Amino acid sequence: MTILHDYWRSSASWRVRIALAVKGIVWESYSHDLTRNEQRDRDYLTLNPQGLVPSWQEADGWTVAQSVAILEYLEERFPTPALLPSAPRARAEVRSLVQTIACDIHPLNNLRVTRYLREHWQADDARVTDWLCHWMREGFIALEERARRQGSTRHLHGESLTLADVCLVPQLYNAKRFGCPLDDFPTLVGIGAYLSSITAFAETRPESHPGAPR
Ligand SMILES: N[C@@H](CCC(=O)N[C@@H](CS)C(=O)NCC(=O)O)C(=O)O
């Protein structure tokens, strides 16, 4: 059985869960409770020395970490339905959107970053929220402009589902979770609302995860 090492509220893990659902791949969750620092347990560090979720582990033990690497791997192994367009320029554009989220927004909002702010810079809840919302806003300004220019109200790129959409919805979820204002991003919010109605997104959302509190 293939295992996704994840956590119900991990947005990087949710990206992978969406792609797995879109492609109809069967998998099992091995949940690591981030609030209890289980991502740093010795056994998990042997699989992923970075101590972050998600990691993807196949039946023979082969494991790969980093959500975007996992998404690209799944795309190559299970090419249909495709989550990358076929034309090289369009593929580069989708990857550019993915990296805006996965490289420039998400890492600044990570638990280990906010823990560091609290522990080493004495940041209280208000300051941490300000930090989170600031960096999300920076990224969303660029994404809103790109989404607006390309004109689709259903997808971040073109007229079909791509890895950019797979990364957008969990990031919007994070923004809402931390109460970051989204009034300036009507295109992104509209795209997010449409995507959230798609089964692969709805069924994999954090609250539906078997590890979510009931
Ligand atoms: N770039 C990594 C980021 C992974 C990541 O930051 N995961 C978070 C959950 S969304 C995590 O494990 N945080 C634990 C921590 O910060 O200690 C990826 O895309 O997989």
C-alpha cells in the first residue's frame, strides 16, 4: 500500500491529497500530529530528515518528500487526467504559479517559522497573525493580477484544472484559517469557491481527513 505521511491541517499535504483524488490513486494516510511535534519523531526522520509533511512512501519503502516533487512524480507516473498542460510555455506558466505559492508564500507561514518568531522574537498572537497575513497578501496580490489578466473565473491558469489550482485552494484555506482579509482578491476567492465545489477538493478537505478532530 502507498502511504501519504500527512496531517489533517497541513496545506502542503492537502495539495497532494487533491492530486491523488483527481487521479483516482488509492493510498493510506499516516498522520503525524504537528501540534505534538510528531513530524520530528526519530522513525519519521529516517524517512524524511527534514521532519516536514508530506512524504510519499510506496510499498517497497521508496519515499519522496516535498509536496511539489510528489505532485510532479504523480503527474509523470499517472499522466491522466493531466494536471499540467501539454504546451511547454503553458507548463512553465503553471509551474510559475505553483512556485509563487509553494516557494514564496507557504514557507513563510510554516509552523516552524511562527514557532521561531514566538520563541526567539517574543512575537505574540497578533504579531504572528500580522506576519502570516502580510506574506499571504504579498503573494496574493501577484496571483490576483495574473488570474484577472487571464480571465478565467474557474481556474488559476486557462480553462482546465492544473497544479496551480491544487496549490491555490489550500493556501486560501490557510488565509481564512488565520483571518487574513481577502477583500482585495475577488478573482482568487471566486476561483477558490468554484474549485471547492469539485469532488476531489471537497472530499479531501482538512475537516474530512480521518485524523481531523471530530
Ligand atoms: N516545501 C514543503 C513544505 C512542507 C511543510 O512545511 N509542511 C508543514 C505542514 S504544511 C510542516 O510539516 N510543518 C511542520 C513544522 O514546521 O515543524 C512541501 O511543500 O512539502
